Amino acid sequence: MSKPLGHAPTALVIFDCDGVLVDSEPIALRLLIETLAAAGLGLEPDEVHTRFLGRSLATTREILAADYGLTLGEDALAGMRHRLYAAFRAELRPIPHIAEALDALSCPFCVASSSQPERIELSLTVTGLWPRFAGRAFSATMVARGKPAPDLFLHAAASLGYTPGACLVVEDSPAGVTAARSAGMRVVAFTGGSHATSDCHRAGIAALEPDAIIDDMRDLPELAAG
Ligand SMILES: [Mg+2]
């Protein structure tokens, strides 16, 4: 599905962070499963993947309370965040070929992530990508509603002076693809992350009909150029 998108050249590329710039989802999902288990909620990895991938911590807490009757206390959250950041420092790697893809883009780009600002900066710092995104990083904590609502992508575009129609979003999660669509932006789904290789995940992404699906970041610059 890697083909030109057939439109005017992209003016701004908006990257999701987790699973798009950095290969963080296997680490994040592992830590969430451990935290939930410690709180007495044993969930299968597939269910955690389906329900919480690409969601902010605030949204995750809402889902846990509404659908599982579990209230995660501040101590549990702080502990999970501490372990996650330690694991990121030790294990986190960039998505293969992402630096090469960024170098080849012919337009500006930014990052818009469900994660907190400190986590975005940590993720991109330990993977060597932060200098490219400093001053161009947007967090769901800056808007009222997280993905799948369009708020964050609209905020990022408006902050940098671009209309939604001039933006191309790169996302790995169903919630993020839906958010981009709701924002009136074109969206490329990236399925090259370690967490995104299952047929189930790929089918879920394809069902949302993104403008293109790629599993190699080296295919992005040509798509963005249209
Ligand atoms: Mg993501």
C-alpha cells in the first residue's frame, strides 16, 4: 500500500512518538501489565494491547475505572512511571531508519504524543532524536481530550501555523489513526514497530483505511512528497 498519495505536497509531517519514532510499546505494555497484575488485575497481553495502545495515562486510568472497576492510585502510577523511565534509559531504541527518513523529508516536522512532555523528551533523548524535535514537541497534556479525539493534532498544526489539510500524520495505533482522520488530516499507518507485527494488529489498522500503510520508514519521504 505504499503509493503516492495524489495531492499537493505535504507542508508538515506530524509524528506520533511511541511506536513511530521510538520502539517503546513492548516496554510500555510490559510495565503496564506488571502494574495491573500488582494491583490485582490479571489481563492477557492481547487485551492490554487492544485496549491501551496509543492511549494517554489519563485515558488509561479512565478505561480502567470505567470498564475494569480498578482505580490506580498515585503511588502505583508514580511507581510505574519510575520503572518505565528506568527501562527506557536501559533498553529504548529508535525505530529502524527513522533518522534517515527524517533527513530525507523535504518539509518541516514535529511530534504529537499521548505521553507526558517529560517522557517524550526522555524517549527522544536516549535515542538521539531530541535535537530534531526540541521546540516542536506536543503532548496530550496540552489539550482537553487525548487520542482518538483530534485535539492534539489540531493543536500541533495550529501552533506551527499549518491548516489540517496541509498535514500528514504518521501513526501506529488505531486510536492515533482515528484521531488524524477526525482532524481532517491525511495519515500514514506505520506497522514496523516490534508490537505491530501481529496479523490482528495489522488487520485493525487496515480496517481504518489510512491513506497508506508502511512498515519501513525509508518509504515515508516519497509519500510525504506526494
Ligand atoms: Mg503510538
